[in-house]
Amino acid sequence: MAIVQMKRFELFSFSQSAQKLHRALQLFRDVHFYDLRREEQAEEIPLHQALDISALEEKESLLGNLRWMHRVLEPYDTRPKGLKAMKEGLDVLTLPELEAKAASVDYKADFKRLNTLYRKKEDLESRIHTLEETIRERRPWEVLDVPLKTLSSGNMVDMFLGTVPKKLSPAMEEAVEEFALSSLERVNEVGQSDYYLFISHRSEAEAFRDTLRRYGFSEVVFSKGTTVSELQKEAGAEIEKLRTEVEEVQKQIVPMAENLPYYEAAYDYESNLQLKIDTAKQFLRTEKVEWIRGYIPAEKETDFRKLLDETLSEGYHLEMEEASVEDPQVPIALKNNKFVDSFASITAMYTLPTYGEIDPTPFFAPFYWVFFGMMAADIAYGLIVLVGTLLVLKFANLKPAMRKFVRFFCYLSVSMTIWGAFYGSFFGDLIPLPAVFDTQKDFIPMLIMSIAFGAVHLFFGLGLSGYMALKQGDWQSAVYDVLFWYMAVIGACVFGIGTMMGLSPMIVSVTKWIMIVGMVGIVLTGGREAQSIGGKLAMGVYSLYNITGYVGDFVSYSRLMALGLAGGFIGLAVNLIVRMLAGAGIIGLIPGIVVFVVFHLFNIFLSMLSAYVHTSRLTYVEFFGKFYEGGGIPFRPFVKEPKYSQFPENY
């Protein structure tokens, strides 16, 4: 249960072998590369990146095409959805199996065919939309039942159609009366527009039109030779014809959705090819030699050497050494048992340890488990989450990361149930149960218990700091920064409690002197990095002042009690409302059941969310603050997790 031991390698191979080497390394997976572009290059050695930019651009374009194909075909996908899809899960495939599945269809040719069909369908639908808009715009003119050819202008007469905003129509009609040889006829009124037929003598046609324009006139032009109704019928017939063509194209597109699983496999496979090409930018090469630096798990060294022997038969040079704790570029991979591994995401969200640190996950996981249960304590809530997560783990085919997340809450539900039994809580006070702590009376004992857990948590973290210092051979830090603080804080706590509770004078006296020795030690050594004696003492006194921070730390653990009580009281309030509704007879029974189910489910969510946030906070601030710095680089295997399938567990 620790950080995986790493080995650093330098690999020199012939550039002509690059393609097969990169493929072999990707199939090997467990290799993390160092970006050699950071290295200073000797001017006499012409090194350049091994990245093939044109190949990378081609892959990015291909992936874009596959994403587009998936978006177009997904509505026609007939595979199970929802819970059934979760139960069946994603296909479990290795990288070679992904390659084989992708190769079973010509997805590049299929893209061209689908693109042609889709563009044709879009064009047809665009024409349909245009015709529908035209029909809508013509509809007010349908009352004009004369042939449109009769409305054409002649040598002496200008005849035309148009619209005017309704609010301007009265003023426009009044203005038209000033023209002796022009007239109008209102054809229709629809919405905010009036529709007119205008007739004007050529002698005043230009002035007539200028007058109309001042009132928002917009001319409407139709094709000649038929009525508006006939034009509408022709447009409707054209729409039906186009819709038939759309259906024919659709019939050619829909069957392509049957190949969607293969296109998804192609996307996952091509994504890994893109990763392989893009990663090559971290390598350097000359005309004949390629240089790669990276890290592999120490346990994989034999397999790695065997892989190189089989792949690079023409020869290579390999330098392998133990990764140094002084090397900040060593990637971090954590390896723990199933219980501890479920809490690894909490570490990762904060920051991974550096190679010279310890993995904090095994040390905080038990505390996290206990604290979460204290803050979300309820037997029924815990059992609901336990059964739900067990069913999901048993019947749902989840990706490894999601399975780990569900297993995380499965473990936490056990703690919720146990602490619920301690507090005698089952859906709040729904069923009276014997309890170790009465949540409505034992506030002080629960507070003392919470702070006691906090003290253990804090001192354990401080002890880990001493362990790390001793591991690095720094006994001074172990004594000055850990032992003296143990003496000062524990001595002060026992001395204060002993004085108030009237404990044995010997205990009080001994702990007083332990406290004094610890405090003097902190003052004398807390500023040891300062140059002058005055500076050392001043920094030492300031270090001792930080003992007040422990008061805040201890008080912070009162949230273990507070959140546990909050969830219980919310459950109690819900039960009170339900009992009031149920007391109204059958009329209140059904609303009471709804209130009970909805609000208790909400309380489960709220209690678990609060417990998750505040337990993480206690871990990150109080616990990690005593010994953990982090800042490690995550180990990135030379493979990209598939989007539409999943690799076998531990692949």
C-alpha cells in the first residue's frame, strides 16, 4: 500500500524503427514519457521533434468526422437506453480488439457517403422550409382570386401589390386621396399589416410610390399567369414531392446506424492513434537516431526489456536506473487494497504526493470512513445506500472509475449504518431504538467524543510528519517540530483538564512540566533557520503562538456532532409533518407518504453531500496540514481511455 516504485529510462533507437516502436510502447501501456523539449540541446547535435504534424492534423480531422457521424446517426440508434444500457454496459475491449473491430467497416468511405446523403437531405429540407415560408407569406393574398396576369402594368397604368403597417394605413389612405389619377383597394388585414392593390397613372406613378414609401410600403411581386391559390397549390405539391425525396434519403441514412458500434470503436481506436502521434512531440531525433526518456513501474522492467528486444531487432541502447526522490518529474501511481483504493480520488482531488513522500490515502481512509458515518448517521439511510450501491455493483457494467466511485459510497454506507445504531436513528425517530447517545440530550458527551476523535486525527497527522522526517534522516525536525509539539499540546490539554477536574496532583504537576519543556523547546528551536540569536528567539516565540491554531483545529471537529444532529433533526421534522398529515385520516395518508419519501430522500442526499464536503475539509485542512505537501505528477499511461467502450480492469 504505497507509491508505486518507478524506474527512469533513456532509450536510443534507429529513427527508421520509430513507427513500430511507438506502436509497441502503446500496446505496453505502462510507460510515462518525459518531454525532452525541456532539455538544453547541444548546438553541434541537430535534434528536432519527432512529431509528424501532417499526420496529427489528419487524425484530428478524422476524429472530427467520426464525432459528426455519431451525432447524425445517434437518433436512429436502436441499442438499449437507460437502466438496460447501464446493465449491459460498454463493450470491454483491449486496444488490439478495438483496432480489429474498427477495421471491420470502411468508416472513411462511410463518412463520405453519409456526408453526401446528409447534405442532400439538408438541401431538400432547406427548400421545403423556403416554400413553407412562401406559402405563409402568400396566405393573406389568397382572397385575391383574379389571375395575376391581369394585374400587370401597361403603358399608361402602373398596377402593383404591397403591404403597409396597420398603424400607418389611415394616414397613407388619406395621403393617397391627393392623387387624382391614383387609387387603392384594401385586399386583406392580417396581424400588424394591411394588404393593398394600388393603381396609378404613369404621369404620377413615381410621386405616388414615393408617398407610399413614406408610410412603410413594401411591394409584393408574384409570378404572372395564375391566381394566388394556384400558386399555393403548386408550392404545396412541390413540398410533398420534396418530402418524398427526404424520406428516400432518410431510408438510406437510417441503416447506417447499425454500424454505429463500429464507428464508436473506430473513434476510440483513432483517438489512441492521435495520442501516439501527438506524444511523439516529446521525443527528439536526428536523421538516424530517436531519443526517448520516460518512466515505467519497476515491476514492469523485465517485460519492458523483453518488448524492446522483440521490437528493435536491429539494435538499440537502453539506460535504466532507479527513479530518484530528488527528481521532481517522477510520475506518481498509487497501489492500494480495494478499500483504500476507493478513497484515492480524495487524494487526487487535493494533489498527489511527490515521489519522496508517503501515500496519505491508507492513513486518512479509516478516519474518513468514521467521520462520514458520524455526520450522515442513520440506520435506514445507510441501508438504502448500501443496498442501492450493492445492486449497482452487481448488475451494472460500469467503467472502472465509476465502479470505484460507487464502491466508495458502498463502504461509507456501512459507517452510516453503524453510527445510526449508535445514535438510535432510523429515519430519524420513526422507530424508537436503544442508543448509545441520545441525540436530543447528550450534546456534551457527543461534543467531547467529536473533539476526542479530532485530537487523535491531528496527533496522528503530526506523528506522520515525524515519521517522514526520521525516514529522511532528519531527526532534528522529528524532535523540534513534532516531539516538542506533542509535549506542549498534550501537556497543556491534560494539565488544563486535570486542574479543572481535580485529578491527582502528581499527574497535574508532571503534565505541567511536560508542557513547559515542550513550549521552551519550541521557543528555542522554532526559529532555528534565522541568522541572529534575537531572530531565532523571535521566530521561536511566534512559532509557539501558533499553538492557538490547535484550539481552532479542535473546535473544527465539532462539526462531526453538529452535522450528525442536523440530519437527525431534519428527519425528525419530516416525521412530525407526516404524523400530522396521517392524523387527518385517509385524506392525509397519501400526501403523508409522498412527503415522507420525497423529503427523506432529499435528507439522504443533503446529509451525504454535507458529510462528503466537511469530511474532505477536515482531511485537507486539519490532517494534511500537519504533514502533507503533495504536488506530484500523475502517471499517464501511453493510452487514452476509450469513450464508447472500456478497457478490461487492470489492463
